[in-house]
Amino acid sequence: MEFTVQQIAELLKGKIEGDSTVTVSTLAKIEEAQQGALAFLSNPKYEPHLYTTNASAVIVAEKLELKKPVNTALIRVPDPYSSFSTLLQYYQAAIMASKTGVEDPSFIGNNSHIGDGHYRGAFSYIGSNCKIGDNVRIFPQAFIGDNVQIGDNTTIFAGAKLYANTVVGNNCTIHAGAVIGSDGFGFAPQPDGSYNAIPQIGNVVLEDEVSVGANTTIDCATMGATVIRKGTKIDNLVQIAHNVEVGAHTVIASQSGVSGSSKIGKHCVIAGQVGIVGHISIADKTTVGAQSGVSKSVKESGTIIQGSPAFDYKQNLRALTVFRKLPELQRDLEALKAGK
Amino acid sequence: MEFTVQQIAELLKGKIEGDSTVTVSTLAKIEEAQQGALAFLSNPKYEPHLYTTNASAVIVAEKLELKKPVNTALIRVPDPYSSFSTLLQYYQAAIMASKTGVEDPSFIGNNSHIGDGHYRGAFSYIGSNCKIGDNVRIFPQAFIGDNVQIGDNTTIFAGAKLYANTVVGNNCTIHAGAVIGSDGFGFAPQPDGSYNAIPQIGNVVLEDEVSVGANTTIDCATMGATVIRKGTKIDNLVQIAHNVEVGAHTVIASQSGVSGSSKIGKHCVIAGQVGIVGHISIADKTTVGAQSGVSKSVKESGTIIQGSPAFDYKQNLRALTVFRKLPELQRDLEALKAGK
Amino acid sequence: MEFTVQQIAELLKGKIEGDSTVTVSTLAKIEEAQQGALAFLSNPKYEPHLYTTNASAVIVAEKLELKKPVNTALIRVPDPYSSFSTLLQYYQAAIMASKTGVEDPSFIGNNSHIGDGHYRGAFSYIGSNCKIGDNVRIFPQAFIGDNVQIGDNTTIFAGAKLYANTVVGNNCTIHAGAVIGSDGFGFAPQPDGSYNAIPQIGNVVLEDEVSVGANTTIDCATMGATVIRKGTKIDNLVQIAHNVEVGAHTVIASQSGVSGSSKIGKHCVIAGQVGIVGHISIADKTTVGAQSGVSKSVKESGTIIQGSPAFDYKQNLRALTVFRKLPELQRDLEALKAGK
């Protein structure tokens, strides 16, 4: 895709300085941009790059006063960052929009229906009795089991796996290799010390605008549903166990894990590599620091915790500060005991 | 699948109260059940739900005395939980049994043999010289490399990958995205600071009744075998490194990792997000608490450890209790030093 | 593949003792070797196995003096370990070399080119406008998105996924289930508490001789590139976030994670289950101990850190030693306060 500076300026309702016929074909940071790229300048700290950049065009603020001559076309707008974000959205939407149609071979089972404007990549698999909405993109080698429901405008990237009976809302994104609906880890110990698998007949429900990262795993419920509520964003390599419920607009960073039947509130922020034990509740707007281990329920909204086991993050920080000095503390204590 | 209350009662040798012609098509928890569902009541705490449930039928104890009228058919049995578990087993077996035959296209290499009653999903791949038993289900996009052996009644879910030479026993379950037999992480440092890969020519052996979770990785041995013994259950996103041996009937929870050449005993419980260093031995019946880091061998059977590095869990708990009060300890010590 | 002891000895320029016509078809450890296997003896600790081994042949040192009669052919060389490593390399190369040609069905998009001597497994997918070098092996169900570039002699194992625009160098190995180029985890909070995805239009660049473990995830840059430099080896289930740069010849062990925009130096060793926060720099030759949490930049080359949060590993060890005795410290302090 190639656009002239003129076309970009019209889209952004910006004013051009320099050559309006120059073409750009990609977006880049001002400090890395090469010929053919369009960059932006928002933070004044980066202004020196404006005078040395190889970008073919730069979006700048209306009010910016040039301190030196520039070798690039300028597009002046009220808010360069916002205009650039708009272009990023267009750019990504254009790439995605190009993915339509059905590549051969792909598989679709009996009695399954998929709406208009869809993409089904080669080697993608859709089981029987599935209901899939409009403008859904199913990339190559993705697996959609029997009886799965998927809303409109959802994208399932390459090799993601949705077990039978999974329900996915509108505008969801499921990244490559994610596994949704695998068996919960439930085993009944037997008198001889062996384990029998407890059948896991529930499913997973993802509401609208949910994002699931690459190679993340979300287990189905033993009975009922494991539920991820509207707008929640889950990063890569996260584990969500059976019967967990994650509230709306919560963010869970990479490599964190939530054990069975725990309920996480809405608008929470769970940092990376956090572990949350089973059968507890985390209040709305809770923040959990990285590598924490949450061993009991959080009852008050807005709580910030850290540590393994996790407690109040300020108290934890103070304790960690003393932890480093433990050898000196011990020495001082021994001296006092010896009467020195 | 739809059954009448009459049919269910005959299967469970139960006594019906209410309409024996009502049909049920799914199983549910009593507090969540809708029309068409069969639920059970075992824990007396849940009895109030019996009088309000929308379930079409509920399995209850023979001796239960109703305190109010009910709107649901009842099936009376000696042990409702056990009867319900039986139904869960039937239900899951019925779903699995429906997966038979071969979907097109699928791939099978030269000189490979697969037994009776199998399922091979579309886009599944079986290499050359494989020996696969009876009633094996290989879901879509699963990969079985050359020279792989698989026993009877084993299920390989969608997109699981078994590298060449892997050996899998009877009645195993390998969930979606699991990778069995990838190269061990072995690199020989060179004089110039670069690394040369050490060829990894061993394999992975899973004995009977082993379960491997979604997106878990088990590396092949450098030489010889990485071995998971009979009945051991491994959760999602677990890492098992080269030449590890995990004993029989051990449970390893999600996101734990075992480094190269370590040996874990039988009947152990490894909680979530645990790390175990390489070249150590963990005694039988050891329990390792969540997020622990096991840095040395555990010699005594039945040991319970916790922490990073891990030591006796009671001692660890006591130390953690004081850890939170470190700022106060430091203050008290300073006061004593100042002679106050 | 079967070779006579004569053939092996010629390859290694070794001297035979015993039957030079015996054949071997596999390599094994001396303590585990069965008939038909070739083993080696380097460490004198293992010498007793030489007199009991079932190996058909053993590579031994020129100078070794036998203390008992042996039942196996011997091949004498100056350095048995080095000779055996050479054989391992040959063995693995021979297995890999047998993978050539194209299995049906596989998919290749418009305007994509792949060099000589390649293997494309069944159900592998190559998008449009890809440039792929010579002797590249793409295993079944691997996904190569549009505009991907791959150098010579690189192997992409089963089901690995390379998103569009990924660049991979020569002699790289990407293991099964790895995901390269998934969206960075970037979401802009909105006034109503929901999140909007920030388009991620950058890519991932892997330089030459990079190894990526099974089910590892490497996110694309928001703009620009996430870069893994020459010779770096990444283990299984590792997370590399958007815009990270990992220097040359660095090793990252399993289940570690690096957050967005951090820069890791060259010749570093990152042990397992480590977390590194975003927007920091780690100096060259830094060693980070297992399960550490690195919360700030490391400025000095050669630093060794440990702990969560991580600091000097010796200081950390000393603090951990006192940590275990905290209950006793508290008791002593209370006694002093009470004037005892």
C-alpha cells in the first residue's frame, strides 16, 4: 500500500509543508524511519530527530516552530500522536481486511454455519454444529471443535485451538497457539494412591472484546463455565484453570496463573508471573505486583498487593528493604546479646 | 443425547419420585441447572436449591426427607455423588466414542500401522514406521513423528506434537498444543563465547495412564529417555527438561518446571509455578508448595517443603510471619542499640 | 542406518581391538547400551561399566589399560568424548538430511520462493511474498505468514507459527509450537475503564544461529522490531515481549519472561523462571539466578544477581541464610527487650 502525502493529509485534515506528491508505504518511529516511511513528532524530547530523520514525511504539531531546515515533508495537525494512532488503526485494519475468502483445503463439519465476509485459512478446522458470525477470520491450522459459537468480527490466529462447546463473543482476538477449553486438572485420588480423571463436561465462555495471548491456556469448567468477561485482556502463556471467572476489563500479564474456581474482579491489573490459588475472590480494581503469590481473598476494592505470599505492597517493600540488611541485623543482635 | 428419567433411574438402579417420562439432555450443578438438565444433591448445604432448581430431575439420597414440595423429578439412590460421577463418566465416554473414522485430508507415512476403532482428524499427521494401538483418537492437526509408538485407548488432542521416536503407553491423554520430544536445551560453550548445539538423540517415554496438559513441553533425552511413569498427571504449561524421570502417580500442577536429569519420586505432589533445579532427586511422597524453588535433593519420603529456595514448610511459614514484621524488628533493635 | 566397527573406526581414524565386522545402529550411554549400540568411555568413574556393558562397541582412550577382559569391540582414539560428539553430529545430520521434498497437501501463497534442498511437510503453510533460503526444513503444520524471510539451513519444527513480516536468519532452529510475531500486549486505557488495543505493526527479527524452544512466544514490536541477536539460545515456554532486544550469544532458560522494550546484553545467562521488567537494560555477561525478578537496570558487565527483586547474589545468599532463622532472631530480640 502506497499513499501520497497529499492523501494522508486529507485523511487527517492536516496542512502540508513540502512536497505533497512524495509517497509513503509504512509507518515508523522518527528515530528509526527510513525513506518511504511516515513518522510523527509529539514528545519535544525527540525534536532533534526531526532535522536528521530519513522519513519521507513527519506528522507534527500545528504550533511547532522549526529551529532548522528539514529534509522531509511535514503534515501539521492539532495532535500528532492522536493522528498517528488513527493511521495505525487504518493500517492494521487494511491488512486484516485483505484476509477474506477460503483457502483450500480447509474443513467444515456438518450443520455448521459461518457468516459473511469471513476468512478461513488452509488447514483450518471447524467441527459440527458451529455457529460463527460475520467478518470472522480463522487463520490456517486453527481448530474449532464441535458446537462452538463465535460472534462477529472475531479473529482466531494460526493454530489456536477451541475445544468443543466453547463460546466466544464479538470482536475477540485469540492469538496463535492459545488453547481454550482443555480439560480442567481434576483427578480423584484412589485408595491405592493412583488418580482417576474427573470428567470435565463444562465449557469456556469468552464475552465480547476479550483478547487471549499466544500459547495461553484456559481450561473448561468441570460443570458450568469458565468465564472471561467483556473487555478483559490476557497476555501470552497465561494459565486459567477450570471454573475460574475473570471480571470485565481486567488485564492479566504474561506467565501468570489462576487456579481452579477463583473469581477475579473487574478492572484488576495482574502483573506478570503471578500465581493465584484456587477458590478465592479478588475484589474489583485490585493490583497484584509481578511474581506475587496470592494465597487468600482480597476483599477491599483498590487494594495493591505484592510478594509471595502477597500482602500490602508498601509493607512488602519496607520488609524487602530490611531483608537485604538481615546479615547486619543479625550481627548487631549478636553483639547486643554479648553485652557489647 | 436425550434420556428419560426412567432410563437414568434404571441405569443407576434408583427409585423415581415424580414424572418418569421427563427427558434430560445434559448434566449440571443444582444451583445452575436449567430445564433439560439432570443435577444431584449430596452436600446438605445445597438442599435449599432443591426446592428452587430448574433442573428437570435431581439425584438425591434414599434417606432424604423433603422439607418442601419440589418442582423436579427425583431419582433416589444410596450415594448421589457416586451415581452422578458414574453418569459423568458415561457422558464423557459417549462423546468420545462418537469420534471415530478418518477425516480427509489426513496424512499417514510409509509402514505405519494404527489399530481398530481409531479416529484420525483432518490435517492430522502420522509419520513413517509408527505403531499405534486400538481405539486411539488423534484429533485434527496433531503431529506424530516417525517411529512413534502409541498404546491402546490413548487420546491425542488437536495440535499436540509428538517428535520422532516418542513412546506413549495405553490410556494416556495428551492435550492440545503439548509438545513431546523437542530437543533438550544443551549447548556447549565455545572459546569465542558462542554455543554449539549438543545433538539430542534420545526420546520421551510416557507410560500408561499418563496425562499431559495443554501446551506443556517435555524434552527428549540427550541420549536414553526422558521418562514419565505410570499414572502421573501433568497440568498445562509445565516444562520437563531432558533426561528427567518422574515417578508413578505423581501430580505436577501448572507452570512448574523440572530441569535436566532430575528424578522425581512416585506419589509426589508438585504445586503450581514450582521450579526444580537439574541433577537432583526428590524422594517419594514429597509435597512441594506453590512457587517454590527446589535447589537440592529431598532425601526423606513424605517431606513437605516450601519457599525459594525451598525448605521445611512449617519453618518457612514461621520465617514468613516474621518477614512481614521486619521493619518493626529493625526499629526495636535500633532502639536497643541506642540504649533506650 | 547400520555401520560396521571398521567403518566407524575409519571415520574417527581410530584403532580397532576385537571384531571389526560387528555392526552398530545406534548411540547410547555405556551404562544403558544394548546390543547394536556404540558407546564411549571418557570419565574414569564409568570404567567398571566397560567390563559389563552390552554395547557392541565402545570408543575408548588410546592410553586406557584394560583391567579385565571385555565382551565388546573397542575403538581407540585420542579423545573419546570428542570422537563421540562427532558421531552424534553425523547421526543427527543424517536424520535431518532424510527430510527433503514436499508432502501433500501443503500450501504456498503467491509470489513466495523457497530455495533448493528444502522439506515442506504436509499441512505446512507458507503465505504470500515469502523469501526462503536453501536447505530449509518446514515441518508439518508449521505456519509462515505473509512477507516472511528465512535464511539458509533453518529448521521450523511442527506447528511453529511465524506471523507476517517475521525475519529469520541462517542456521536457526524454531521448535514445535513456538509463536513468533504475535501482537505485543499494548492496550490504551479509556476514560470508562475499558482498554483499546494499540495496533502492533512491527515485526520480529531473529539473526543467524538463533534457537527458539518449544511453545516459546516472541511478540512483534509496536513499531520497529523485536530483535534476537546472533547465536542466542532460548529455551521452552519463554516469553519475549514487544520491542525487546536480546544481545548475541545469550542463553535464556525455560519459563523466563522479558517485558516490553527491555534490552539484554550479549553473553548473558538468564536461568529458569526469571522475570525481567520492561524498559530496562541488562549489561553484557550478566548472570541472573533462577526465579529472580529483575526490577532495574544492570549497569556493570559480569554482574551476578539473584532474588525477587534481584540484587548481588552473594548478599542475597547471606540474607536468605538469616531469613530461615528469623523466628530465633525475633525470640532473642524479645528477650533482650524484656531485659533477660
